[in-house]
Amino acid sequence: MREMLFLCALAAALLPATAKADDPHDPSMRTAAARARDHAIIRRLNQRELAYVRQRDARYAEGWRAYRSRGADAGDYARRRADYERALQRHADDQGDYQRQLAAWRRAVAACRAGDYSACDH
């Protein structure tokens, strides 16, 4: 509990210092030179971030170009989708065959148990 109280007090003590960053009445920003220096720092940070974003986007674009050049385009998707649909149909057909064979086996078991011993060979 004491640790939590200490952390809250520490956060409360630090909060006003960080809140001054956008304070128009900040005493350190009263001179034109200070405002110009602050403007230059912010501009440099923004330019650095812009350069980073452009490089990142260029890397992403290169990755997408490489992906597309391997043939992963709309035609490839259509082919894979058709393969998937055929596989689903084969599975449904196989499932139907299995259910018919299972029903025939159950009928044979029931006939065998009822005394039709010729049905026991299936």
C-alpha cells in the first residue's frame, strides 16, 4: 500500500513538469529566441520521423512487390479458391460414400444378429 501511495505521489509530482510542454505561459518560452529554438527542435524531430516513415513505407512496398512477383496475384487466388472448392466437394462425396457404407454395414450386422448368417460375411 505504501508503494502505491509513493508511486501516486511521484506521478503527481512529475505531472506538472510534463504538462508544461504545451503551456503557452511557460516562462522559458517568453523570448523569441527560445520559441525559435523550440520550433527548430520540433521541426527536426518531425523531419526525422518523416524520413523514418518514408523508409519504412519503402520497405513495405518492396516487400509487397516481391510478394506479387512470386505470382501471388488475383489469378493465383482464383486458382487456389477453385482447388479449395474442389477439395470441399471431394470431401462431401467421400463423406456420403462413408455414410452409405456404414448404413450397409449396420444393416448387415442387424441381419446377422437376426439369424441371417449369410449377412455375417460382410
